[in-house]
Amino acid sequence: MWCLWRCVINSSPVCGCLEKFVPKHPHQWETGDWSGGCVRRKPYHCNKEHVFLKYSGIKLPDTEHSQYDKTMTLEGCRQVCSRNCSSTAYSSLDITNGDKGCLFWSGKLIDTRKLWKRTRHLYQDSSELEKEEETKEELELPMFQLPTITTATNNFAVNKNIGEGGFGPVYKGVLEEGQEIAVKRLSRTSMQGLDEFKNEVIYIAKLQHRNIMRLLGCFIQGEEKMLIYEYMPNKSLDSYIFDHTKKKLLDWPRCFHIINEIARGLLYLHQDSRLRIIHRDLKASNVLLDIEMNPKISDFGMARSVAGNEMGAKTCNVVGSWDTWLHVP
């Protein structure tokens, strides 16, 4: 069984799978137990030339399953490994000059760590190339670093978990400068996948309105995908509507204010934004409330954009939730 994963070593170490690998036991990983390691996302077929991905700034794996050749160049090493079905990775032997010597692995890659000072390059076999990396090129917002997120959320501590949605768990965090954030982490067992993640990023990143949830940035690395938002201290509208105590705060003036502001946000999406967006999953749990009870429309995973001269869009699938907007005085 393959055991391919790497850890980020800092005050709050976090492990993640290498490209094209997934956790062997996803539920254990979500609780911080990485001992099961990773397995290939797709079955391996040795029927064509290998393709290798380059990893920089890492501690090389344990050398128990490796061999070396002091005379071989890095290019020669690549050619040999690309023709050998048992090869899993290779690297230069010389730290200061990448052209001298070759170290290559033919088994498990164990104890690979992300370093933040010295740089080493590891070329890992990835014959099944996919296009997930294209997501990064489409973004128009900051890319957060993993140590920043893990520090802010205390390594995704249980007491930092503030909710769970179709996308995955949501954690509260505090950045070094004191800003409160909400981190939405894509669950590996989520019903929503890469398309919904890209939808959320592409649409919200282009929207600027007081009644639209503000996306601060994201993190994308292999199977690990996260979205970082402004933190909404009053949580979602449904937590007030369906709570016998909190719903008393929703007097008529406040209800009218919330309804009016949601309508302003929808008008912006449908008419005034540059993309003209149909949300397709608007419900009370997707309306968040800031400190002053101003509503913010969130969760654009199901959204679609329409051309400027169109009044609607056709869909072949049922999307969204079977929820009903209801307020019981």
C-alpha cells in the first residue's frame, strides 16, 4: 500500500497528501490523525512514460527505499526513472549543484516535510495528470499560506469549529493582526466538489457589495482546499428564525431591514453586477449576519452567470435545498 504524504513543520504541524494522492482514511484526517497515510487517487497503470511533478523546499523522504548514482546527471536520472514502472521519485544528490548525482526511490515516500529555509527539489511520479492546477490561474484574490491558517485556527481545533455545511466544516480563526476570519474547509467526503469550489471562488471574488459575503482569500494544494471569509459574529439567519429565544430579536423593523437588504443584494446580483448571477440556493442558512445584524448573502457553489441581454438560464439538474423561507412570530 502506498504511503505518500508530507507534513508542514511549524508550531502547528499539518499533513497533506502529495499531488494525485488522497487520504487512506479521510475521517481520521479531519480529526488530525494522519497515521494512515495516503493512497493513489486513481489506479496506477504502467503503460506510458512517467510524468514527474517538482516539489521545492522540502526535506527528502527516508532513503530506506532509495538508490543512488553519483555519476548520473539529473536529466539522465529523469530518463531512467521515466522508463521504470517501479520508480516513484528522484532528486539531485548535490545540494549546491543540481547537475551532480542522482537519488531515486522505488517504494514508499516516508517522512517528507515542508521546509521554510533550505531548498531541496523532489520530482514525484504523476502519470495521471489533471487540470486542477488551472484553478489557481483563474483566481483574482490572495492565496493564503497553510501555516497562517493553521495558526489562526489553532490547527483546526474542535473548539474552533463553528458549523458544518455541504462544503465541509467551518472554523473561526484570528489572524496575527487581530482580524477574525471564517475558514471553510472542503471535506473529502463532501457532496460538493471542485466545480462548486471554483464557482464559489470565481463569483465571490468578482463581487463587491455590502450585502454579499466578502471572500478574503483561499488555499489550494493537492486535495486540501479552503476558503477564507470575513467572520460573521451573529452567524446565519436561520439560527434566529428557528430558535424560540433568539427569534424574539426579530421584531418587525429588524425583519423589514433584513428583507430589504437581502433584496438589495439580489438586485445587485441579477442586474448591477458585471457577471449577472443567479444564486440558485438562497435560503436562511445562506444569509449571514454581521455585528449590526446586516445580512450578507453567502455560498455561491450552485450559482450561475447569465449573459447581459438574457433574463434567465436553463438547467437540466435540480440544485439547491428543499428549504422554505418561514418566520413564525
